[in-house]
Amino acid sequence: MKMRRAVLVALVVPSCLGLLGAGKQQTDSVPSFKTNVMPILQKYCLPCHSEESFNPSELALDDHARLMKGGEHGPAVVPGKPEESLLVKKVMADPPFGKQMPVRKRRKPEEKPVQLTEDEVQVLREWVKAGAKND
Ligand code: HEC
């Protein structure tokens, strides 16, 4: 048990310091596309929304250019306007159409669907608000 904790600390502490360091180079605490947004997309969205995958609604989220291009319903991001951006609206409850993202098939009825944490939704929202830059 002690060993595992040491390993955890060894992994978590440097990555936190790394994040702090990365944050300092940017203006205040605006999330960066590469450091903060892309990992969320990778974790929750790319299993479906990737050119290599089945790419529902023709929305590929592999990189900034594809995200900005959007899918069937147009651009997934309106820079500066999270309240008009599908990237944000579709990960929240009651999206304007279709399902809340990420869609997940439940294998067992008692399994809860996976959802982004409040913090992760906040990262997307702040990034869009700050202009959705490819940084
Ligand atoms: C299990 C597969 C799956 C995953 C994972 C998934 N999606 Fe989707 N997505 C879909 C399907 C299917 C649709 C079309 C139906 C709908 O809109 O509900 C869709 C539609 C969308 C649309 C609408 C695109 C348009 O123009 O019509 C957006 C935006 C979107 N997804 C964002 C996301 C984001 C952001 C994530 C990750 C947080 C994500 N999706 C994860 C399957 C998935």
C-alpha cells in the first residue's frame, strides 16, 4: 500500500507542477487547447468522433481545425460564445438536439453513463469564451 501511494505521489505531483508551469506561460488561467482541451476530447470523444472511427454527424474532433469545422449542424464552436457552441451545449444536460455527449451504450442497466465532470465542462467553456484558440 505504501509503495502504491509513493508511486501515485511521484506521478501526480510532477504532473500538477507541470500544469501550473504551463498555465503561467499563458495569460492568467485560460485553458490551452493542447494542454487542457485535447485530453478531454481524447478521453471522452475520440472513440467515436474521429476520422478513424465512425465519426457520427460527420464531426471529427481529432484536431483544432476539424473541431472548428464542426459537423452536420455546423461549427461545433462559436469563439467567445460558449452558450452558442455545440461543443459545450452537447456535453450538458438537455442539449438542443440528440443526446447528451458522450453517448455511451450501457452494458448493464445499473451502470451509470459516463459524463464530464463540472471541472471538465468548465475547461471547455472557458476555452471557448477566451476565443477557442489553437494554443
Ligand atoms: C459512443 C459514441 C460517441 C461519443 C463517445 C461521443 N459522441 Fe458525440 N455524437 C455521437 C452520435 C451518435 C451523434 C449524433 C446524434 C446526436 O446528436 O445525439 C453525436 C453528435 C455530436 C454533436 C453534434 C454534431 C452535429 O453537428 O450534429 C456534437 C457537437 C458532439 N457529438 C460532441 C461530442 C463531444 C464533445 C464528445 C465528447 C465529450 C462526444 N460527442 C462523444 C456519438 C458519440
